[in-house]
Amino acid sequence: MAGNTFGDFYRITTFGESHGVAVGGVIDGCPPGIAIDLAAVQHELNRRRPGQSAIVSQRREPDEVQFLSGIFEGRTTGAPIGFIVENKNQKPGDYEHLKDVYRPSHADYVYDKKYGLRDYRGGGRSSARETVSRVVAGAIARQAVPDIKINAFVSSVGDILLDKPYQELDFSLTDSNSVRCPDAATAARMEEYIKGIRKEGDTVGGTITCVLQNVPAGLGEPVFDKLHAELGKAMLSINAVKGFEYGSGFCGATMKGSEHNDVFNADGTTKTNLSGGIQGGISNGMDIYFRVAFKPVATIMREQDTINRAGGEVRLQGRGRHDPCVVPRAVPIVEAMAAIVLLDFYLKQQAYI
Amino acid sequence: MAGNTFGDFYRITTFGESHGVAVGGVIDGCPPGIAIDLAAVQHELNRRRPGQSAIVSQRREPDEVQFLSGIFEGRTTGAPIGFIVENKNQKPGDYEHLKDVYRPSHADYVYDKKYGLRDYRGGGRSSARETVSRVVAGAIARQAVPDIKINAFVSSVGDILLDKPYQELDFSLTDSNSVRCPDAATAARMEEYIKGIRKEGDTVGGTITCVLQNVPAGLGEPVFDKLHAELGKAMLSINAVKGFEYGSGFCGATMKGSEHNDVFNADGTTKTNLSGGIQGGISNGMDIYFRVAFKPVATIMREQDTINRAGGEVRLQGRGRHDPCVVPRAVPIVEAMAAIVLLDFYLKQQAYI
Amino acid sequence: MAGNTFGDFYRITTFGESHGVAVGGVIDGCPPGIAIDLAAVQHELNRRRPGQSAIVSQRREPDEVQFLSGIFEGRTTGAPIGFIVENKNQKPGDYEHLKDVYRPSHADYVYDKKYGLRDYRGGGRSSARETVSRVVAGAIARQAVPDIKINAFVSSVGDILLDKPYQELDFSLTDSNSVRCPDAATAARMEEYIKGIRKEGDTVGGTITCVLQNVPAGLGEPVFDKLHAELGKAMLSINAVKGFEYGSGFCGATMKGSEHNDVFNADGTTKTNLSGGIQGGISNGMDIYFRVAFKPVATIMREQDTINRAGGEVRLQGRGRHDPCVVPRAVPIVEAMAAIVLLDFYLKQQAYI
Amino acid sequence: MAGNTFGDFYRITTFGESHGVAVGGVIDGCPPGIAIDLAAVQHELNRRRPGQSAIVSQRREPDEVQFLSGIFEGRTTGAPIGFIVENKNQKPGDYEHLKDVYRPSHADYVYDKKYGLRDYRGGGRSSARETVSRVVAGAIARQAVPDIKINAFVSSVGDILLDKPYQELDFSLTDSNSVRCPDAATAARMEEYIKGIRKEGDTVGGTITCVLQNVPAGLGEPVFDKLHAELGKAMLSINAVKGFEYGSGFCGATMKGSEHNDVFNADGTTKTNLSGGIQGGISNGMDIYFRVAFKPVATIMREQDTINRAGGEVRLQGRGRHDPCVVPRAVPIVEAMAAIVLLDFYLKQQAYI
């Protein structure tokens, strides 16, 4: 109800503010008996972690997850998995000057309107630091649905597009560069561009493409909880996301039926895949792919006009440690949310077999 | 869980197949004491109804809603509102030839994979006829949040774009033409194009833009149930939808922070509105606007290659009564889902005041 | 949220008022491919129906269920099952005199306080007529969990107790008398007593015992959704219920651990069963048994003092058609709710196997 | 779904095992702006804590709660409140001998059947240590609904009953003795009895009565989520509970309608209160009272026959630190769950005003 829980069957509830004691969460509904590879969980957190390269926020957080319950002798027990990640490098003092100021295109103003008060330290609950908990839950989910391959990558930064079909990409190269684009030449251009943007004290948006492979046919519920509707909600719930499309997406809206229909092969696969692996909200066994649009980070290192709580006009200079472009660090978050959605639908489908 | 319910507080559960006895639903959580304008509900159904113009499906359905409960002496009582709309013009015989055939880019194949059997008559549960129930629930919701203005319109058909900002449009003209585009000249081009497509036995996609005005600040829940995430899920759950974007959308992913940030006026409004009326998942009082992409209808009046249940290859000739382009009739559906989302968040917000 | 839905996976949403057009509901989450015996559903409705004997309400309702969706060619399809039961013998005029009067120990007063208005015709939504929909959903649930045996029976009326352990009863005799007590001698005394009560214009309470057999070990979720906690909620949600106990129940509160513990046999069964087939909220494979207390029906055929909406004191004479004792007709309702709870937990458990 | 969450609007999710790192939880949906009295929260934990008197478990736990989020400058922010309570005195070694043994009337056997494995240390997740988290959530809830008075007390231990109506009791005396019975003479007898039981190495059951006062009329949802149905589920979800009754309860099942009906006063109050403050599932403004039955603790300090995982018969001697009677420490747990239920319904009701 209050929006801090996601999933029906495999369900994650998160808590924590950017500069509070810790962020964390509870995973409920994880199947019992799963051997958990803790290093793999930490690996995903490291991919999301600030300070990992020159083009991301320089906040220094070890982001070490502590599991408090639900795992016994290396295996999940069916009990809820509580976990925390301490905020080691919290610097609430950095935000004292924002106590009464509303930063443009941040959530400061609406939190005050909604709640009547707010934790102003680094965006409080509205900070993307909350996604730490999603990454943990996603990493556990991936281990519970091991056959499904989940690969996200940066497909554009500003106007620089990765102009190749995903089938031509080698996903093992995604993490080989700091921007997380699996095409080396494009990645180099993107990195160069982000460095320039940072120097200008500016930020830039981008897109992430995600490909889900080996998804069995039959996942997703018709009508309201269509597989792509839940994927869409999951992605739109990530900080800074402005759009979601799957399969042919917005481009499909310009096409004719005779072009768009995916003709079957005798084995039930299709010759084309404009459907994006989902028909009527249910997976058909083909690759699922979707694209997520992220706006530029709102905190820029320039002076901006804004207002304070009393409605007075003030000048604001960006401070703190921020990303010039959010998409490189958002790649593991997109993958995590996809894993959570898939496991949730997988468990639902199991119930009827 | 099984996906036929939407909303937490204002909650709609729908049932019914395209060629069964009736479609209908239950609205739970409608505030008590609301005077219901039944003609306004029927008006919305008429806007969605097939057979209303030359460019939509010629199925003849009166689509008259019968309320069975929850309304007493013209007012809602707080009890659940059960309703049905009979399928008068059902022609299950039209679909006998599809019993064992999987139509390309329809849900036939995945329903068989998921459930092991399916109601093949006109797509059964996967038919957009289900949206009748959404329109009823949305029409009731609109009457319970009367100050909010909800206006959707067709913003593109194939490659024909309505190339004006929504602020320059007169929404009262949306229904003045059969395509539901409030710009007369563009509408005429779209109609002409759809007629041509129909003659070719083909179909075409399009987009709908929706604008929500007078939304109070503070609606939406942070983290997973962001206002735009729920709107996105609601829209993506409509048949044939492939994408959703709000505010700057996919275009925002190409922008810089210095261009994208919405600077405040002293009263908390913003000089620009690339945020699309939502910050951090919560409404800020500015106009909310979003765009929804619809693929071309999969049933075309041409012969196509496909397969049957046994994996045999067959030729299929489209039959039945279908829309050449779905967006004109989808306008009231988009508005209905937006109304349901808004009322749900409005009630949640009330709980804390 | 608004309380008209029960169950997570197998989920029933009901609607309808006592003297409205119809009562009905939507069953969502029923497994696909179940062959539905419609006569068995109607049989359960007939057991609940008024007018079936001299000791129940004389309202004449055929209570014929019409299924509107979700069943195709005799089998469930996985789609939601919508159904209605028309109110044929509605006599709203019988209730005109109650428009502004609050009947003692009825819900009239609290509905006005909660909603600001109410449908006063026969209790409106607060009438036990709502349980028609539960019986339909329960009858479907029983067909989806066929191996589990569910047997409820009247175990007391007023001070007359059925003083035998359930193991000595022949459940096939439960319906052989109008009071639904499987012991003929006790049943005869109960019937006589109820007839006397009716002549006095009075009513009387009673209890129902329910036994669930062949329940596999492992159903129920620990902590909040314990099997007995859900059974308890389900029973307490039935009109007129004042108490619930399972296994040793209230008597167990007077016992010592050395007396109460159920010692295991080598096969995991237990020598005694004071646990009532549930340990830690999870079924252990032994018989589950519980007891439900019903208060006397509030409508009596005598003059009573009461108040009206304006706070004025008035005399009220009971009218309409009412039961002198609710337990005989409540037996199928108790069984229906038990079936719904069991199927719901059964499906959840399937998800992890 | 997996049963570790309670409440719709004010929602508590708990985690943690008896001898793991910590127990804890997440409170979601707490209204913003509530000034939290942390000492009052700790006070409730102290009331539940083991080792507080001679008649309870001698496990030594400080049970200090650490809040990790959701409270800023002493007030709730509307963000989820994460908290943990470390298990300081965990002695997993005490339970090594139980690794493969199923204790009678414990959850060991069913956890193995349900999950295929279990955390055998002190009952793991099935331990009443989980209720630490409920007490925290309840203590916060009480501060958010401050006008409602919630008073539970021990009303029986074994055969020793507190034989006075609650109106004659002084609730301020409840905590004046270690058994938590507000009548000094009865309390003394109960204490004496429990001490004797402990000496015998045995345990005994008991009941708790709870009274809710100043509850506004209108709380509770009709049909499935009746106020007493949720209270019943809440209580039945507490470890060792076997029964729940409210108002006239099981006794009401023996009464006549002419005796049982509560006649109104002109102001809407009633002359009697056999309804227990709830009619049709909705509070009527009168006192709500209910009674909860607890079985004797299953762990006794005597040798018992039991079986191990392989089905072999073994002798088992109770060890560890256990309560001879659970009701004294369960008083704050009953109050906590009542507070959670009331706040949840209070918030729901707010949504419509």
C-alpha cells in the first residue's frame, strides 16, 4: 500500500534512507533449499556501487550485505531473508544547506507536500541508494531461477546510440568498460562524452536495453498482470526512469499488421520477434527484450535558481557526490528487477502445475 | 495473483470472455455517498463500443451495463458494485475454424502453453472485449474524483503525427471525428489513411497521449508504487500496448540535466514541465502527460501462414469483425485506467490526512 | 482492502445485497482444466437455501447459479469465473418500516456510522444472503482439491450438545435431518427445541464442528498466515459467528504440557491429536478439527425497544422471514470457507515444489 | 503470501530466527509526523522479555531495538521503519541434539515436511522470539492511535480463573505482579500454581482477555475483513493460541435472541454489550473485548518418547530455557497485535472521510 513492497510471491520490502544508519530489506517467499552464492550477491552490489570508476559518483561505500535470517548452513530455509547494508560514508552534513530548499526536478518539494516533513539528507528515501536492496533481492532471485539468462546493457548515452541488434552483441563484454556498453567502440565514445559532461558540471540521460533468454513459455498473467506490464512497472519504479518499451515498442506503433505479425515455425517459435517474446501478456519462449529511458540526473554542479520552503527565491550550487550519467550503475538494477519479476511469475505458474 | 484485479483501494476485478454470456466486474472500495450519473457511464461505454463508425469493428453490441449491487437510490453505498454487460452479438461459430489453429501474434499459442486448454472463441479472455469492464470502473472513478480533468486523444496513426503541443489543442474536439484526434486536419488525414489500410485488408498501429490536469500534489507512493509506475502498468495492461513514456520520456534520455531540470516559480509551480507533473513518483500539481504506443491489430484480412496445435503448417484467412486500427476506441480505455489509478492514489493519500 | 475479497491465490470477491437484483462473485485463480460438476455446486446451494425445512427461514429462493465466464466445454480455463444468483423473492417493501430504525444487535447503526447511508432492505450487504457466493466458490474449490474430505455438522443448539467424539459419527447422516446433526437422537432433540423457540418468537445460538481429513502435511504458512489463523478468520467472517477454536481449543488452556503433547508414532502420525492436525500453523497430516460458535439470530418475532436515526425511542416488531437458529443452514457455509482456505494454501504450497 | 506480513495499510513484515543474528522487521504505512516515544517502545519489549521474573524463561536478552530508518529528528517520515533486535544470548549449541529429532507438539516435523529442511536452533522461525518484532510494531501503532485504550491481562492459568467482569478491574495493576493478572488475590494463586508446575518440570496453558476502549464507531470492513475476524486472525497467529472469542463468545451460542440482543440507548450506546463492541464486523463505539486461549508450552523438562528424522524412536529430555506458562509474557503481544489491527482499520476508514 505505501509502496515499499514489490512482488506477490517472491516479495521484496525495502527500507532505508540515503544517509541513515543502513538500507536493507526483507525477501519473503524465496523457495527453500536454494544454495546461496554470497559472492555472487556481493558481485552484483559491487557493480551498482558508487566509486567504481571515474564516470560515476565518488561516494565511497563498501556496500557489504549482512544477511540476518532465512539462510541456514548456506541454504535458504523458506523463512524471510532479512538483510542490511550499512551506510558507511554517510555525510548528512553535506545536506544541511538543503534543509529548507527544494532542488529542481528532485523529490524535495513533493515529499514535503505529501508528508508534511522530510528527511532532507541526500534525498532521504527518494535517493537511488534504495536500489541497493533491490540488487540484493535480484541477486538472490537469479540464483533461484538459474536457467534464465538476464543481460542488460547501456544502449545509448545522450545522442550516442549503440546501433546494433542485440543478437550481434557479446554480453560477456558488457562489464569490460566503465559505461557497460558491450560494443567497445561505442563504449569509448560514450565514456568520452560522459567525461566531458562531468567537466561541464552537467549530467546526461541514456537508455538501457535488457534481454531475457531461456524464459519458458507460459509466464505472466493475462489482463492486468501481464508480464510486460509488471516488467514495465518494475522498470518505471527505478529512479530517473521516464519510459519503457518492449519488442517493437514505440516503433511498432508506426507499423502495419502485415509487417508486424510474427509468423510461426512448426515448433512454435516465430520467424521474427517483434512481439518481444510476449503475446497477450504471457511469455512465448522467444527472447524477451525491452528498453528503458533514464533522464539526466537532476543534481548538476552549476548554480541554479530555485525556491525554499517559505516560497523565497534562492540560488543553489550543486554539492555532494553525484553521477554525471546514471545508466552505467543502473544496469545491475535493471537486471535485478527483471529477475524479481521473472521469479515471481515462475512461482505463480508452478502453483498450477 | 491471477491477474484479473487492479488497484489496492479502489479495486476492479473483471471477468468474461469475448463470446461468452457476458463480461463484467466488481468494483470494490468505491467511496460511499457518490451520486452516480448512469448516463455518463453509458456514454463512456458508447465511446468504446464497436460499430460506432466506419473505421472500427462492425460487431454490433449495445453494450448496456446492468448494475447489480452497491448503488442504492442513486448513490454508492460503500458496498461492492457488481455489474455485467451481456454479449449480445456473440458469434462463436465464427471461430470454430480457429479451434486448433494458432493465429500469428495473438495469444492463442501462449494460452495453450500456460493453461493446457483455451476458449478459442474470439480470443476468449485475451480479447479486448475485457476492457468493457475497465471502462465501467473508470467512469465510476471519474465521478468520485470530479475535479481532475482526464483527456486522452490519438496523437499518431502509423506515420501520421499530431505535431502540436497538447496545450494548443481543444480537447472538446476529440470526439468530433471518428479517429479521436482533436486537430481536424490531422484527424482527416488519419481517417483517410485508416480507410486505405482497411481496404488493403491490413491494420496499423498508433499512439495515444493522455493529459491529467488539476491533480493535487502528493499523489503516488515512493519507491515501487510511483504514480508513473502504476500509470505505466495500467497502460501496458491494455491489449496491444507496446510502450509507455511520461513527461520528456524517451526524448529525455538524450538531454542534459541543465536542459531538463524544471525550475520552480515562487508558488511551487515550475517554469517548464519536462518532469510531466511527477517527481520522485509523486504528483507535483503540474499537468501529468504520458504517451502510449499500440501495435497494429494482429488479425488481418489476408491469408497468412501459421501452425495448428499439432504443429502442422496451415494457411489462415482472417475472418470476424475487427478494427483496422485500435487507437480510436482505445481512447476511453486509456482515460478509464488513468481515472482508476488516480482515485486509488487519492484514497490512499486521504488515509493519512 | 474494502473487505469483499478472500484468499490470495484462490480468491473470491463477492457482491450483492439481500434485496437487490442479484448476489454473485468472481472466483479468480482457479486451476485450469478442472471438470466442473455443476449439479454438485447447485447441491451445496440447495443445502444453504432458505425454505428447505420447517426450522429455517421461509423465504422462497430457487438460488440457481448462472456461470458467466471461466468455464468452457465443462472445464475451468484459468480465466476468472464470474457468476450470479438472482434474488427472485426479494421483498424490499417488507423493510420500508426499517428505513430509519436501527434494529438491536444488527448492523444498521454501524453501517450508518461508517458509510453515512445504507441500503436498509433486509440488511443490505450485511445480510447472510452474501454467503450464497461463498457457497458457490467453496463448491468449486472442493472439486479442485478432491482428495480432502470436509465434513461440518451441528454440534450444539442452545444447551443441547452432541456429546460424542467426531470419530464415532457417521458424517453421511448429517443431512438426514433438518438440523444437520449426524446423531439422530440428538438431532431430534435439537429440532424439537428449535420448533419451540420459533413458537415463542425467539431464536437460539449453536455451534458447528468441522473436520478436515486427508489434508497433506505442509499446508499453511508460518507466522501470520498460519493455517488455523486463516481458518479462524474465514469462520469469524461468517455472519453471527462469535468464536473459533481448533484442536484442544479453550479446553487446552486448562491443561498441562505433559497431558497436551501429542506423542509421535514412527510414521510421523501422532498417538493423540490435541494439536488438531496443525503444528506451528502448518498441517501435519492428522485430522484437522475446529468448532465455531454462532450467536442467536438478532431478529426476533417480538416487540423490542429500539431507536431511530434521529435518536428517538421506538417500538419494533420483528417481521420478514428469518431463521430461528442459523446453524443448520450454516453447515455448508462453514464447509465452503474451509474448502477455500485449503485450496488457497494448497496452491501456495505447489508453487515451491 | 509466504505469511510474514500482516496488515494492509499499516503493515508489518517480520524476519529472524530464535538463534540467528537478529530478529527484526519493517513497518510500512505508518502515518508521517508522529513523534515517537522510544522509551515507550522499549518498555513494551521489556514486558515481553525473557528473564524478567521467576516464572518465565531465564534466557537473558536485553532486547534493545535499533531503528534503522523512517524516523528523523524524532518523528516518523512516512518512509518504512526498519528495525532490528540482536539475539545476544543465542545458544545454538543448546539445540545441536535436536538436529534430527522431532519434538512432540512442536513445529519441527511440519517444517521438514513443508520446506525439506529447517533451522533447528531453538525452533528457528517457529520460535515465539519472532513476536519481538510484533511488539515493536504494536508499540509504534499505539502511538499513532493514542486515544484508544488497549488493555490485556491474564484471565486464567490452568483451572484458576479470574472470576470478575473486566469493568471491576483496575488495569493499572496488571503489571504489578509477575503473572499480569490485575486482581492481586487471583494473581497470587496463579503464581503459586505456575511455580509448582515449573518444579514438576511441566507447563500449563491459560487465557488472556483484552479490552479495547474509546474505539470510534465505524472501524472494520464488512464481509471478509470484519473487525473481529482480523482480530481473531491476529490472535490466532500468535504462537500457542488455540482459540478466540469476542463479546458473548462460545457462551453466546447457548443463549436466546431475546437475552442476547443489546438494546439501544437514545445516544446509540447499548444497555448491554454482548455484541462485544462489534456489530456486522464494524465497531459500534462500545468496549470491544475478546478472550484468547493458549495451550501449555510443548517443551517440558521431562523425558518424552519421540522420533527422529529417520523415523527411529528416541527418548528426549527437554533442555534450553523455556516458560512454564506463556500467558504472562504474551500480554504485551496480544496488545501489540490489537494495536496493529486497530490502526490498520483506522487508516482505511480515514480514506473515505
